[in-house]
Amino acid sequence: MCLAIPARIVELRSDDLAVVDLAGVKKEISLALVDNVVVGDYVIVHVGYALNKLDPEEAAKTLALFAELGQLDAPSAVH
Amino acid sequence: MKYIDEFRDGEVARGLAEAIRREANPERRYHFMEFCGGHTHAISRYGVSDLLPDNVKMIHGPGCPVCVLPIGRVDQAIRLALENGVTLCTYGDCLRVPASDSLSLLKAKARGGDIRMVYSSADAVALAQKNPDKQVVFFAIGFETTTPPTAVAIKQAATLGLKNFSVLCCHVLTPSAISSILESPEVRQWGTVPLDGFIGPAHVSTIIGSRPYEFFAEEYRKPVVIAGFEPLDVMQAIRMLIRQVNEGRAEVENEFSRAVDRDGNKKAQQLVAEVFEMRKNFEWRGLNILPYSALRIRSQFAEFDAEKRFPLDYQPVPDHKACECGAILRGVKRPQDCKLFGTVCTPENPIGSCMVSSEGACAAHYTYGRYKDV
Ligand code: SF4
């Protein structure tokens, strides 16, 4: 029920509506809860609404942290 | 998919597991509760518990909106459809929740009730617009993630001047549920839950921000780490919690910084404040009546309030006597401790709330973890 997914905005429409691409499936969602969204932004979509924007820089930071761990620890974990 | 697959990488998961193993002090035990059903689901589905050392245990909390919806509320929705002849719209997850007289919304539909599954609150408004001769009621449930969309729908109906749209509002608040877990009398009755920290909600926090949890960290000395719903997010959060416990800290940290900040979505918060106000009391399934734990529609929007428009008194209905949901939702017992688990109570025929949605502790354990204990 609470599951919401990151999706990319591919088109802006009137009345606070937009189209997102979800692994090739296009879906119309509402932007009534978020401001300043442009095409190419990722938003977290839940029950047809964008809850807020996803920050690509923060995502990259989290992934970099994981990658570092993977490199340091994976060999000892695998062998 | 971008921003999903990268957070499910198996190699990185092994690296994280190793890091957790290294950091967890073998001399002590760690008990963390994940509040959200989304986390429960991720932990069961990706076998996160198997990657953790034996002294790190996850406890499944009450954070699934379908699981905490009391029977009496579903009864109200069913009555609206069967006795008041309304078109009742709701999210798909609500349809199978067991209600009184062996009914559910799905079974009420089979009896002729006009019950429709909608994907979004906006669909319910559109349905009312298209059918001016029918009363359309949106059965609105959920935590802080689904509340802003309901607020938007009510404002939209007001702008359109709809006379045939109303909302049965059952929206509940996350922080109150966490308080009740920490200080309810039942905890005393069942014994204390050995909780060393919380994994904080993911999408709820995109709306309310991380600030509301600061109270728990300070007042109850419990660390909180807000985490995304992917398995790597959960593992990293566990690692951050272990670190806080080891260092004797109790702070709010944010693993899900790609979507959550301290303040949350102010636009959504403002919309919610405009349309809703606190209820003094609200019954939660498995957690009893919790003060100031839910929302109702403000009087300015009374004409869109189904509880005002229709004769709907609330009748509390007790859970099945043998069902242990109450203890499970508070982390005192595990699904396999319930006599009904997997025999009388299954996802096809749920007796208690924890078995209803795939995010419930019993259903998650039934689907993904059942054979591990055999
Ligand atoms: S197995 Fe069923 S009856 Fe038992 S606690 Fe879980 S939901 Fe309740």
C-alpha cells in the first residue's frame, strides 16, 4: 500500500498533470503536491500523485557509499 | 529501473552484510523495529534477516495502513454500499480486509454493492463528475502518504461544486503509532519490547520530513534512521543504527536523503492542514484507541464528509480471540507464535489484519519466510 516508485517525467500537461515513464509504461500523474518540476526530473509516485522530487546528487552519494563498501568487503564475503 | 535496481545489487548487499557483521558487537544483542510495511516486505522478500548476524534482530512494526484499519471502519464502508446505495471507491488493498459477518468489500460487491477499485483519489472525483445522479464516496485510508492526495480531491470537489462526492476519512498519523508502541499499557502487560532503535518510514517521511522523529530520539533515547524501501537502503540503515547504539547515541539520521529532508513537503503539509484536523480518538486495529492519532475533515468541508452526510455511527468490533496481531504489531510476539498462523489464517483467508496485505508481518512471513523455521 505504501509502495511508491521513482519515475521520470517525460511530458508536462495542463492542470498540474504530467506523464511519467515507468520502465516503458507511460502513465499520467498529478503534480498538485510538488513545485518546479521539469521534464527529465525523477519524482516519487504514489497513488497517482508525485509526492516529491528525487535528488540525483543525494542518490549518487548514497550509491558511492555502497560502492566503496562493495569494493572493500565483497572479496572477503565472497571467498 | 533507474533508482531501483542499483539499490538491489546482490554484491553490494554482501559487502554491507560484512560491514554489519564487523560492526555489531558480539557481546550484545540488537533489536530494531522497522515501522513501515514496505520495509517488512523488503526484509522478507530479499531475505535481509538471513544476511544479518544472529545477535541483530528485526521486529515488524504496525506501519501497514491496511493492517491497522479496524473492522468497524470497513463495516461502515460496506454499509454505505449495501444500505445507502452509494458508489464506494477505494484503493485495491482495502478490498479483501475481513470485516464483520464474514464480509469484506469484495464479498459485499458480489452481493450487489457498487464497489469500485480506484488507483487514485482523482479517479473517485472523476467518477462523481460523470455520474451526477449517484452518491460517490471515497473510502480514504492510509498514513501521511495518501492523505495529501485525499486533500487535493476534496478541494477539487469543492472547486467543482460537486454535490454527490464525499470522503469516509480514515487517515492515520505515524508519529502517534510510534508513541503508542513505546508507552502503551499493553507493553507493560505483555512485557517490555526490547527495542534499541527504529527504521523510520520512507515515503511518509517524504511528506512530513525527518523532524517529527527528533522527539523520539530525545524523549525516549531511541535512535531513528529513515531508510528507503530497497534492500540496500534497509541494510545501510541497520548498519547506521548499530553504529549509534555502539556509540551510545540516539539521533535521527537519514539514509534516504535522495527523497527526504528535515522539513518534508511543505506544500503537501499545508494542503493537509487546510482540509483536515486532528481527531481526539481513533481506533487502530491491533493497537486499540489511540488519542490524537488520526484526522477528520474540517467543518468548512463538512459537505464532503461522508460521516456527516450519511447516518454512520461507529461500532468497534473486537479481533478474533486467538489472533495475536496486537502483540505482533508491538513487536512482543512473532507471526509463528500465533496458533492460527498458516493453518486457519492464510493470505487467502486472513483472520487478522497482519495477514491481509503483503506488507503485514504475518503475510510477509507466510509468503517468504515460513519454511525457514521448520
Ligand atoms: S496469523 Fe492471522 S490470526 Fe494469527 S496473528 Fe497473524 S493475522 Fe492474526
